[in-house]
Amino acid sequence: MSNEYDVVVLGGGTGGYVAAIRASQLGMKVAVVEKDRLGGTCLHRGCIPSKALLRSAEVYHTLKNGAYYGVEAGDIGINFVRMQERKQEIVNQLHKGVQHLMKQGKIDVYEGTGRIMGPSIFSPQAGAVNVEYKNGESEILVPKFVLIATGSRPRTLPGLTIDKETVITSDEALELTELPKSVLIVGGGVIGIEWASLFNDLGVEVEIVEYADRILPLEDEEISKEMTRLLKKRKIKVHTGAKVLPETLARSEGNATIKAEQNGKEMVFTAEKILVSVGRQANIEDIGLNNVEAQVENGYIKVNEMFQTGESHIYAIGDVIGGLQLAHVASHEGIVAVEHMAGQKPHPIDYTMVPKCTYSRPEVANVGLTEAEAKAQGYSVKTGKFNFRAIGKALVYGEYDGFVKLVVDEKTNDVLGVHMIGPHVTDLIAEGALARVLDATPWEIAHTIHPHPTLSEIMGEAALAVDGKAIHS
């Protein structure tokens, strides 16, 4: 038996289900094949559950410091089991929402493992999808187009075996039933910094080991320096330029010990848990890529600007193609791909327009080029920087560390990049993203009236600071 579709989406994560919805809106008959749960990593093992726990940690931190606000709450404790329950309640609610969207869009969902087939009796061209169910049965789907959106999983280091007990990834960290006394985080990128912030706020002793010469190495250098300063202020130990020696891993009495090399010297770290946070790798194994003309480079599927593989009717989006492995990026890639399938002419994605966020305390966000990247690309730049300490709402809020920095083309006066560290900057960055899309100038941002008192005022002040005209500096 076979079922014919206009498009079959392999993977029901954020990129996959958003693409399916858009395809349905365009009048296409759509199926999604998902071997786990709709919503994928973002909903079940990433964005949503980690931010739910981060919010609980933030509330605990605020309550502990209630006296500063004139609020005396008595003894404050942590109910980690309840934190996990709340996290799961949010995930379950959103999961039901995605399931409803599939029904609303008349999108067929197949709960099984999908593999792309080569030319066969079911279809003269490659692209039929064999869906294998857990009970051993299978079913063939025959689409005009295939969209690969199988996502990614945590990357590990050679010799650093994940035992899910003492050595874990973010997947296992999200399922902890009790807080460890100490955690060593291998990797100081976005995920590592978020977990460091979360654990620290919950009273866990935290150390970070980062191979690069600074944490958050993809951020503007000033942002990285400020985050390092603030983490150390919170008694989080940060070691950069340190190469972990995985073959030195040892376990004993509920702890794990590992060695790292820094400037030719060997360091020894011992913690109850080692959280490996060194990026993510694409889920491209056992999905039938060997049956089609799809190239793989450096572990990722190669695509063109419309997300077509070597087979023009087979597309791929999201983490499996590398680049910016972010849920909102996968969603937009999926929309572009299915609109292209439908014969429309979508604009290619300009990845310098994509906002990126780190949900630590304080938060970090950016869009566009860093100062170093702009200079490396030949721009003559000027910058404007303004501190949250001079923003009334930040003082009222009680979180006033950090700043906003604008990177501007000196010749055209266009904003090339916006970089933020401070309270709620993951919300504020949307204005920076809009400025990039509209080729805004600092003058235009500065003359946009920002309400007072709000955190958003910092954008106007930073824009004025580009030409030395900030009012409150």
C-alpha cells in the first residue's frame, strides 16, 4: 500500500512542523514522519524545557534577594521536583498545541522511522519514503517533494563517554531528579553558559572549561569579556584556552575527574557531574541518504539557497544543514523551502539578519556583524555603547549590569550589528533585527521615540552614542 503526497516532511521538530503548516496553507497535501514526538529537540530537549528551568532559577534568585526590594519572605527553599514538573507541564501543553495544529492543517502524521528510497516500483524517481513502525510493520509514502528536517543531537568528545550518570549532555541534565553539588561544564558556548547560570542560581558549584580563548566565542569580544566578569563575580570559575584530555576521565565515589591542558600546564578537575556541551551534530544516519544524490560535507547535508539537495525535489533544512542551528532559523528555512516547492519565488535568507540569544543571567543577544567581523570584511566602522546602569527601568528592575553596543558602517551610516548583554535583551534584540532588515541608521533609531521608563530606551541612547550624542551618559 502507498499513500501519495505533495510533500513528505522527515522530522516533526520546529523546522519540520512549521514547514508542514506553510505547505498546507499553500494547498499542498502534506505528511510528517516523526519517530519520537512532534516538536522535536526544541520543544522536548532544548529551547522550551531549559528556559522553563532558567525561569525557576531566576525566580529563586530574586526571592533570595528579596530584602533588596523591601520584600522579606522568610526561608526560601528549592523544590527541584516541582521545577521539573512545571517544566514538563509547559512542554505537554505546547505539545498538545502542535498536535492540534497538525489536525487543523489536515496534515497526516506518521509515528515511525522514515527512510528515503531510491527509484523503485513505487516511484520511478528517488524520494519515496518507507515508514517503519515500532511493531515491525511498514508503509510507503510517495511524495512529489521530500523535506529532510531530522535535526541534531548533542556532540561528544572522543574518549569522553556519556554514561548518563556522571558524564552527561544537556539531554540528561534536563531529566535530573535532584541537583548535584558540583558540575564541571565542558564548553563555554551558548548552551554551556545557560547551564552554568542555571546551576549557579540554584546553589550548585560550577566550573567552565572552554577550548577557545574566551567564552561565547562567537559573540562580540566586549560581550564575552563582560560575561566572564559577571560569571566570576557569581563565583563561577572560568578556564579558557584549556583543552580537555578525554582519555584522563576517571570515575569514583559518585564523582568524575578529568584533566585539561592550559598553556602547557595540566589541570585536574573533579565534580559530581561533567556536562559536555561542545555543540551538536546532525541526525543524518539511517535516513536513506545513500539512496539519493544528496551530498554530505563535514557531517551536514549540502543545499543551495533554496535548500535543495543534489536531487532538486529533495530539500533539507535546520540543524542537518549546519549553519545557525536555531529553531527560528529552521522555521524560516522550512517556509522558504516549501514556498519554492510551490513555485513561488521566496527571498533567500540573509543569515546576518538572524538574531541569536543566550538565556543566561544576564541575557545575551546579537544580530549582524561583530566589530571584528565588520573590520575583517573591510568596513570602516564606528561604534556606540551605552550601559544599563544609566537606564532608570534597569535600576527599578534591579538588574543593571551590561550594555548595548551598535556597530555602524562609517561610510553609509547603516547599522551592521547590534550586541547586547543585560536584562531582557533577548526581547530587546527584535528592534536591532528590524533595524538590520530596514538598513536603519543610528539617527533613525535615536529618533524613534522610546517610552520612558523602559529598558528599550537603551537602544535610543546607544544609537545617539555612535556620534557622541547620548543624553544620559
